[in-house]
Amino acid sequence: MNLSYVFLILANSIWGMMAPLGKHAMSHGIGSFEMVSLRVLGGALSFWIASLFIAKEKIAAKDFLYLFGAALFAIVFNQCLYTNGLSLTSPINASLITTLLPIVTLLLSLVILREKISWKRATGVVIGLIGAVILIASRQQQGHQDASLLGDLCCVMAQFSFALYLILFKKIISRYHVITCMKWMMTFAALVILPFTYQNVLDVEWCQLTPRVYGETAWVVFGGTFFSYLFMTKAQQQLAPTIVSMYTNIQPLVSTIASVALGLGIFGWSQASAALLVVAGVYMVTHSK
């Protein structure tokens, strides 16, 4: 098997676990913006340390602007929207919405890259969007965490942001070493986010947090940020955006199993029907010529 596919499986499995673990941490002392701040700061530090073990690369001055744009769409907008959405909605809903990424990527490719669309892809887009509407309109009235319309919409917008990143910045990501790219992207993201959120981080009652919350936060910061972005970006250098986005289907499977096991969510018929429609739409989109 091509290692790029292995990297995608690993990245999306880690992200799938991040939804329930991050949800629990954000319900027990860590706010959404504090979590985003810790992610970009921890990610920046991790990638700078990792860069000490690779050959130093010189980046062209104009490419810093592209890396800054990539940081905005892949990290700043994506993480702020998704993390805030996850804090408002259920981890199952948040992870199911990530399956919209292939459809969103296709739609934006049509607009930006002027790609032609077949009837099979068009049908897949419609089916997937119907599933998304059902998912967003459905509200969990039982369980530990209720779904939120605003939270679901934030997660949807996060998919648009990441899809734009996959389409617009593949060339710049393929030009340099993955660690070099992520080092600067995380740094730019930290410079954008921290001036607005550093006070929130300082206000966290760190002494009151349980070891479990510390462990979950560490998973989000190092697993869901450093390793996942490392694996995903490495695969992005070799594969087309639609293929990279297709592997997000792994996330809801992992997240649902973990959420139910941890008692953080309930998988009802509305979520099941929505998931089937979204997955059916994704299948038709990614298997059309």
C-alpha cells in the first residue's frame, strides 16, 4: 500500500478520536478558544523542534505569503470554526459533518478550477447535501450533550475552509519539506490567534483540571495537531485534493465508537440516516469519472 494512504488513515483516525476527547476536555475546564490557542502554540513549538532534525530549507520571500494564506485556511479558520462548533454540538454530529469535505471540495473545484461535472457527481452532491441538511436540522434531545444548530454550522464552515486550503495551496505545500511548511504555517497561525486569546489561556484554572483533562488536551495538541497535520500534509503532497478529502469518512466511524463508549453521545436514527446519505453522496462523487 502507498504510504500516503497509510498517512491519511492515521491522520483521520487521530482526528476522529479528537472529537470526543476534545469535547470532554472543553466541558471540564478548557474553553474552545483556549483549546485552539494551545493547539497552534503546541503545534508551532513541536514543528520547530522537529525542524532541527531535517536539512534547513531556504524559502522564497513570495512563498511566505502563500504559507500565510495556507495557515489561515488550514489552521486559523478551520480550527477556530471546528473547535468552537465542537464545543457547542455533539462530537458525533461534528465528526459526521467532516464527511462533507469531499463534496465541498468538489463544489469548490467546479467554481475555482472549472472542472466538468458528470451526472453521477451531481447526484452525489445532491444526496450528500440532503444528508447534511437532515443532520443539521436534527437535534439531540437526549444524552449528555445536545446538538446545536450554530455548532453544526460552524463545523460545516470549517469544511469549506479546509477544502479551499486543499485546492488553493497544494503547489506550495509540495514545494518544501512537510515539516518546513507546517513549521511556518503553525507559527503564522499562532501569531494571528494568540493576541486575541492569550488572556483566556491565562485565566484557565489549571490547578483545578483533572489528569484526564490534561491527557485529553495533550492528545488534541500533539496527536490532533502535530501528528495529524504531519501525516495529512505528507499525503497531500502526493495525492489529489479529492482523494485526501475522501478519507475524512474514517473520522465519524472512530469518533462514534469512542463517543458512545465514553458516554459522550447517542447515535440515533436521524444521525444514522444522515450518515448514510452523506457517505452515499461521497461514494458517488469520488467514484465518478
